[in-house]
Amino acid sequence: MKEAEKILENTIKRCRERDIILPTYEEVADPEKIPGKIRDELKQIGLWDLHPRNLFRITWKNEPIRFGGGFGGVNYMEIPPELTGVKARILMLVGKYFPTGSHKVGATFGPLAEKLIRGVFDPTRHKALWPSTGNYCRGGAYDSHLLACECIAVLPEEMSRERFEWLEKVGAEIHATPGCESNVKEVYDKTKELVAERPDEIVVLNQFDEIGNAIWHYVCTGRAMEEVFHMEREGQEQLRAIFLTQGSAGTLGSAEYLREKFPGIKVGAGEARQCPTLLYNGYGGHRIEGIGDKHVPWIHNLKNMDMVADIDDEDCMRLVRLFNEPVGREYLKKQGVAPEIVDRLDLLGISSIANLLGSIKMAKYYEMNENSVVVTLATDSMELYESRYQEARERFGPYTELRAAVDFEKCLLGQTIDWMLELSYWDKKRMHNLKYFTWVEQQGKTVEELDAQWYDDNYWRTQFHSYEKWDELIREFNERTGLLKHSR
């Protein structure tokens, strides 16, 4: 028996024992396709429960309640001109209503499920190692638990306390590495060290490297954005731009989908001004948790980029207080921001605020009017950053209306078009070539594949459309477990 088939049989047996059914990409993109009995089961299960049926809740369309929810439309909000200072409509998908409170459970489901169904990962003996600077290892630990396999989380020691508490709760093996959000290399180094110590035990699922991360966003996030645009379109509006922080480049997979549907769309990637990797080949530390930096992810298609915009992490941290302090919220209402919007601003975590600021900068740069629509997303909410909120209170004292006024004018209405670059062909190639130093010199990738990413016109399309084959394998896998026939 071939090794892959032996592993596959072990996985199928484990899934039978634990009553694990895998959703297809099509099902999580469109929950109407989920079998009725599974939807009925979910009525008795909490959104964050460590229950295998919550694999089917890895979607943008969860009912926004804590227990027993079904499915509906995409969770999103519109950020109005009174708040942004621009005429363009900014539509933001909301990630709070995923299990764990972040869409990263989708970015981690793709890489792990793909290895399970191909007989590459054996849940009876392998441990899934999730290198991360934030929510990716949270999502990986959650998915690992649902799929009945052990996990290892490697992340910088300066990440928020909530991340470590969650990992401890689900029983992850945790390794905290030196540094902050932008110290990705230290995460890689620790990962290589652990693999060298336990080569037969560990399977690495690197978000910066695993195309399954970006494919989940191509299928699910891209379609969700398209759906929201068509639902909100009232007349002559055009989908002009998408803005997302680079991070692992996973969410930028959604831009691949939107480029196919809206060829004229502008694609913007953001990073912290304090770590201007794409913009100036720079380095540094920053406080926008969840977006990485100091290297270019392997799964980032630089040819599909139009702009880079750097975001000041100080603006993000000041807006955390403006959006969440009672005084700040009251000030925004006095400025004409609708109460129903103000009361939902806690749906934006720190990197979500960075996405908002980047969207504002793009709208200003391209002089967009009221017929222009920009799409972006909120990876997570402030629920995952309560400790950062409290740290700011302790450090800076009570929040006053004067501070709120300054933050509103400077950090929102005062966003400028500096620290931006509209990309030429050679700008894109320069950024693409930065992959060489991380991935070829350090991580064992080949120059041939690096060149294929740039010169082969079919490389990225083939990668992103591989989900169709994966869905076939998932259906075959579920048939072999025999569990699906009881849920139809």
C-alpha cells in the first residue's frame, strides 16, 4: 500500500470516530448548498464551540449571534463619508462572526483540509505547526481541534495576551519567539528548529507559503465582496478599488477573483509605515497586529497589484480609542456620524482600522466620487484586543473630547496621499524579486518557480482554480467516511 493511501485510511478512520465531515469550498462560499441536516445540527451549537460541525461555519454568511445561528447574507458594514471624509462608498466585510472571531479560520482550513484529503497529513501521528504573527495560529489551533489533530503555534512574544490565552485554552503547544508583529524571520527560524528536532512528527502549514490560504479567500472572500457590491449598488456606482494590508497575502487572493470579474479594478496593498518593506525595501517594528512584514509572501501575486499604501500605526492605535471610548463615540455622533454606525465601530480590530485608512487613502489618490465603491474587510474585532485597549488607557489616561477631536481630524479626515506608490511594471518586479532573499536563500524554494510566478501567464490562474479539484477530493473523502449520507 502506498504511504499516501495508508495515511488517507488513517484519516478516514479518525473522521468516522470523531464524526467529522468536511465542507467543500462551494458550501462555505454559499451555505445554501450545505446539507439540511447539518444546518439543523448547527441550531444546537455555539459559534465558538469546539464542535466539528462548526467547520461549516467557516463562512462570511453566519447569522451574527453566539449560539444556534443559521446563515444569511454576507456580514458587512458601510463606512459613511461623515466618518471617512471621502465621497466614495467604502464597504467592509466583518470578520467577527466567524468561529474564533476572525476569518483566519478560513485561511487555515484550506491548507489543512487539502493535506488531509491528499494523504499528506496523518492526524493520528502528525502535529500541525502554524507559524504566525497573529490570528492565523488561533485559527489553525481551532481547525486542528475540530479536525482531531494536535497543533503547535509559533508566534512573536509581543502579540496580544488574548492570542496566547486562546491557544492555551485549546491545548496548543506554544512557542513564543523574540520580537513583535514584524519579526517574521524569528518565527521561521523557530519553525525550522522544531522540524529539525521532530522531522517525522511535524507538518508545517505556513500562511505565507500555503496557497490554500489565498485560495480560500479567492473562492469565499472574493465572492462575498462581489455579492455585497451588487446588493449595495443603487445606480451608476462602479467597483473601483479593493484595499487590503499585505500580511500573509492570503486576503489578497480575493483580489484575484475580483480582477477576473472587474478587470478595471485597482488593487491596493497596505503595510505599516514603520516597516515599509514593499514601498522602500525597509524594515522595522510596528503595532498593527495581524499583518506581518519585513518580507514578501510567496503566495503574493505582485503582478496583480496597482498600488502600495503605508499606514501609520500611531493612527491605528489612536483610532482604537476614538472608536471604543464612550467619549470618542459621543464626539463622533456630534459630528454627524449615525449612531447605528458608531455603535458598531468595535467590529474593527487594529488591522481592520489599517484597512479602512488605506481605503481612504486610495479614494483620495484616485479622486473617487460618490459613484465609486471601495471594498475591504475587518479581519477581526476589538473583542480580540481588550488588553491593548486597557494598556492605552493606563498609559495615556482618560480619553477626553479634545483628544477625540484631534484624533478624528488627524487620523481620519486628515489622511493624506503621501507614503503611497502607484506601481509601474518595474516597481512590481522589484517587489517580486524581494521574494528571492526569503524564499530561495532561506526557505528552499527554487529560482525556476520564482520565475514562473512572474513570467508564466498561467501560473496564478492554475493555482487559484485548483480549488475545483480539491472540492472533488473532499466529496470523495466524505463518501469514504460514510458520514455524509446521514446528513442529507
